[in-house]
Amino acid sequence: MKNEKTIQVQKINNPEQLQTAFAIREEVFVIEQEVDPSEEYDEFEEISVHFLATVDGKPAGTARWRFTDKGVKLERFAVLKAMRGIGVGYALVKSVVEDIAEHPESNGKKLYMHAQLDAMPLYAKFGFQKVGEMFEECNIQHYKMELYL
């Protein structure tokens, strides 16, 4: 029998889970990708819907989404280096998109994100399409990607 990993994604609903998500973002964005901490944490933390992914019960990844005047923004997708390549990112995107689809206010709204180049193929699997020119955000190259539900 092969060693199957159990990936679970849940909506964050307590301060401990949110601190775990922030620790993952700190590791991936601030330490690994050298994003300035002042750029990583923002005024939208409290109004965003946050998610925590675990692998065999261990913290593995996080993401969030929020309503904006342009639609629904998906952001802060982060998977710990040791947990990459086993489907955590896919599970996070799937859970976030499904959660957004359950909100009546999201009906007909554009879903969008600022996607790092190496993550674009993952988002494309869900139907997100590249829009516009490449741009730099926090010293990292991105494209805007969009999807209509």
C-alpha cells in the first residue's frame, strides 16, 4: 500500500488557526520570497475569508478571498516548501472557488487574482485566464488572472 497523504482544507474560524495561516505566509512570503512584512499583512485581514490546508493534520498551506469593488479577489495562496507537489495548492484553489460559489453575492461577479508566474498553470486548471501585461508586485513578477462563475 502506498503512502497516501490526507489533504484537508477548512475555513478558518478561530484565532489559533489564523495565527497558523499567518505563520505559513511569514515562512513562504516574508522569509522564502523576501516580501516586506509591511506588504504582506494588510487592512483586509479582518474582512477576508481565510483557509488553512493541512496534510495528515500538519499545517501545509493557506489562502484567502474577499469582495472588492472589482469583483472577488483571491489572494495569499501559500504552501510550505516541504508540502509542495502533493496537491495542497490544488486543494486550496478548489476549496476557495467552491466557497465563493456558495455566496449569493458572488453570482455573476468576476473572480480575479494577481498570480505569480510559477502558479499560473495551477490557476489555469480552474479556468482562470491571464489578462493584461506582466507586472511586478513586491519584487515578484505577476499576471492578473480572471474567471467568471
